[in-house]
Amino acid sequence: MTRIPLVRLCEVSECGFNEANMCRAAAIQVGDEEVSVAPRQAAVAVHPRCDTFTPRRGAHFGAADLHAQVGSCKSESCKYNERFRCTAEAIIVGNHDGHADCKTYHRPG
């Protein structure tokens, strides 16, 4: 059976699924957002963004008995990505320039 990694820690307190630094979604998806690195340049930077991030508007909406897993990962440039499946033991999600990123992301090499 394939092991699915857990979200060990989430530092993004403004997410509605975050409860005491634990992600209470059933699963998250890590995306692969490309953004321009400077005005009018073709170069892009890859951000392993937590696509499940949802701003908190009042109460939490995750379930206290859930401990999120990584459902899929679209960050193909990460050494832990194997056919959109995360092979890390566990991941940490944290803030990066106003959005939530997978801090376990690591380029090969």
C-alpha cells in the first residue's frame, strides 16, 4: 500500500483549516504556480503553493479529528514529486509572500 504523507505542521494561521498549527482538511493539493520574477521578463519562479488554502472568515471549518494528508502535488520540479504523488515523510506549509507554500519543497541536486 502506498503511504500518503501528512501535513506535519501548518504555519498559515489565517487559513480556515488551520487549528493550533495543524491542518484539519482531509487532504491538500500542492500546486505549481508560475509568477513573473520581474516586470516585463519572461522568466518565471515556481511556488509550491497550497491550493487548499482558504481564508478564515470567522470559525474554523476543518474537522478536529482530521489530520491532513497530501492528496496530490503538481510541483514537478520538487525532488519529492513522483508522478504527482508526494514521497516526503511529511510536509510543512508556511507563509511565503502573502500565500501558503509547501516549505518541504526541494529542487533535485
